[in-house]
Amino acid sequence: MTLELGVLLSGRGSNLQSILDAIACGALDARVRLVVSNRAEAQGLERARKAGIPSLFLDHRGYPDRSAYERELVQRLGAAGVEWVVLAGFMRIVTRELLGAFPERVVNIHPSLLPAFPGLDAQAQALAYGVAMTGCTVHLVDEGVDHGPILAQASLAVEPEDTRETLSARLLDREHALLVATLQRIAEGDLTVSPPADAGGRPRVSWRGGPPRA
Amino acid sequence: MTLELGVLLSGRGSNLQSILDAIACGALDARVRLVVSNRAEAQGLERARKAGIPSLFLDHRGYPDRSAYERELVQRLGAAGVEWVVLAGFMRIVTRELLGAFPERVVNIHPSLLPAFPGLDAQAQALAYGVAMTGCTVHLVDEGVDHGPILAQASLAVEPEDTRETLSARLLDREHALLVATLQRIAEGDLTVSPPADAGGRPRVSWRGGPPRA
């Protein structure tokens, strides 16, 4: 089945680009129906325009609260035919307004092996801790910060000479590959999400044929 | 330089065995000077006896407090000529009594990619969280639980059918390889530990030629 994607971003949109490239070369069975940025200057908006994808700058400062903003977002995504939402560097915490409209269908990519180093600047956190191994995580979004059920992870060795910039750049390559691989496996119908085993638990993820690898 | 090791354990001592095997086959330039268990029935004691290594059951219940126990431990390790201490499944938190006697020379192996899943039964914690990638960590011991500076890490993919037992078994193979590789690189003089960059920070680890890999 073709995934009908909405991509939310706040910055350069390199993950959007990797999705578009993968679609163009036939590696990903998906359509990007709408790109939304909460920042006008996001380079991701320009990437969408160049690819002929509908794009939208939706300024959260124009709304009285988070819920009002997300109701508008949900309306726009729905009208565009979006079925799965990808947070690709979207620097806003999302709430049940969006999550309820796309239950277990909001995906995030995070530059660490969660649950290690959630939150901002995971690469700098990892370097400050002094880990020898880090990686990236694709997960379903819930109301916690970088907390939802894990869909896929890829590891990466930290090199002694790594800076925040070099580590981020190498991680980004892994992120692109892992995100595309995960979306393609979703498109192939390999993902099953089941209700939590116990109250307060998280939904359980299972993959036909094992989890995506990058 | 030949590492003069003391190995502390509480159980089967599979990491001790991998150290002994690596020494026997010439892959690790070390001598195990003393094996100490805080449990009489630890299989690790038997492994030491079979290898002709001095071994000692030191019952922590025979001491009024942790410090008194560790003073005895330090005395025994020192008398045996131990210079580096390896915690190989030693189920006791160590204190400054031991750490002060072997500054930055107490090494632990933990079955997760720290800082994720410190503490007991890291493998079960990882499975319960639902990670797709885990691993093991060799680190210098400080007074925190599984908290000291990281020396080396190796990652391992979790398989869909993994149980606590299968995951633990595959991790154990990685642990053995990573611990031996790390000790050998220490023996080769490749490790430098520098004071913390700022107050409250941890000592900094650097490896000539990059961190050990397994």
C-alpha cells in the first residue's frame, strides 16, 4: 500500500529530502501529501516547493494555545489526504490533539539510542556523557518526550575525534536510511501495533520478518 | 606490561573464564592474581581452583559494615599483588574504600549500552522497554550505580523472538569479547584517564588509536 505522508518540520528538512529521494528512486512506496513547517524560514519548505509538494507555513504563534494550533494542523493534514505523519525535525511537542487524529501513526526520528539521551541535542548529550556507541531511533510518538514505542534503531560508534558536528553528520546518514527503511516496511504492511500488555504500559510493536535495519 | 588482575564475582564467573582463556591462548597479557567471591557457592571459585588461581570466599555478612568488608578485600587484593580489579558479576556496590585503593583501576562490565538500563537485570529492562538495539559497556567504577566513565561499548540487535535468556546469552558473548579486548588495550598502555573537565564531572577517558572494539 502507498503511504500517504504528512511531514512536519522546523528546519532544513534533510529527512524530508531523504524521503523524497527514496520515493523518486522507487525505494519507498509513499507520497508526501503535505509538508508543514512552524517556522517560515525552514529550508524544508523550499525543498517541498522544489519537489512540487504542497507546503504550508503554519505559525504556532498565531494560535491561542497548543490545542488550537494542532486542531488546525490536523484539519490541514486530513484535507490533504495524509494518513501517516512524520516528525522530521519538528521542534514542537505534540499533544493528544494530533495523536488522537492519527492514532499510532505519528512517527519521529531521534538521534540517540533511546531511552538514552531524550530531548534536545542528543548528540551533545552523548558526547558529554562519553559514550563509545550511540545511534538513532525511529519511534511512534506519544505524549512523553521521545518516549513512544520503538520501531527501529541503528547503532553508530563514536570516534575519539568526534565533535558535535561530525557525530551529527554521521548520525544523520543513519537516520535517513533508518527512517526510509522503516517507512517502507510500514508500507509493505509488516508493522503491527497492539494495545499495551498492562495499564500504563506502551503499545507493543511487532514486525513481520523482524524489525527494519539500516 | 602485564596486567595484575584481581577478579571479584558472585556467580558463575563466565567473564573470569573468558579472561583465563584469553590469557591461556596469548590474547591477553595479564595474570589473575586472586579471585574473590562474596558467595561460597559461586561457580567462579571452582573455575579459579581448576586454573590454579588463588581464590577466596569472603563473606560480607561476617563484617559489621561495607567499609570493614572492603578494607579486608583491599588488604587481600594488595597482598596478592593485584593492580587492576575487575568486577565480573560481583553483586555488591563498591565504595570509596576499594575505589580509593585502586583509583581509576576498578573495571566493571554491564549488559546494556549505558546510560540506558543501569542496575539489576538490564536485559529484562531492555526487553520490557522494547528496544531494537542494546549492547554492553565496560566502564571504570565510581560510587554511582553503573555510572563511571565508559571505556568501551559494543552493540547488539534485539531479535523479535528474544527472551531474557536468549538475549543474555548473546550479550554474554559480546561482554566476554569486549572485556578481554579492553583489558588487553589497557595492558598495551593505550588508556589515559584524565581528571574531570569541571567540578562534579567524571574523569575523562582517551584511547591511543581509538577505543577497543569487540
